[in-house]
Amino acid sequence: MDVYRAIADPTRRALLDELVDRSGQSLFELCARLTMKHGINSSRQAVAQHLDVLEAAGLIRTRREGRSKLHWFVGGPLKAIVERWPIATDERT
């Protein structure tokens, strides 16, 4: 999965923001935080599909704990982009 395609969607970016803020969240917790903090009222199924895209892109990892599946942010793919194209500090800008 392409990292750029994964982060192109605003809901997926909001999910990443939530996992950066607090890793190890369940689908239920993420759905609640999307609604409360971002006004995103997606179904659990839709959020699960977004999480699948993020996992395929290597941006999150998951682990099952009992009946819950927990999600963690993985910054490596985004860090690789920053390292490849560093922000120029040109005085003319």
C-alpha cells in the first residue's frame, strides 16, 4: 500500500493524529474520539476499513487482546519521507 494514498484521506489522517496522541486504542475508542474531537461520524465498519489501509501502508500496527484489536502508530514510513525530502531552509522563502 502506498503511504501517500493512505494519508490522502482526512479521516485516516485524523486516525493517525489520535494514535500519535494515544497509542494502543481499540476500534471503539477511535470511533468515539473521531466523533468527539473531529466531528467525523463514520460507522465502525468504515473506520475499520480506514485502519486496514493504514496498516497495509505500514503506518499502524495492531495486536489482539481478548476480543479487542488494539492499534499503535508507526512513524517509520513518514520519517522516511521527511528524510528523503527535507524541508529547505532557504532564506528567500
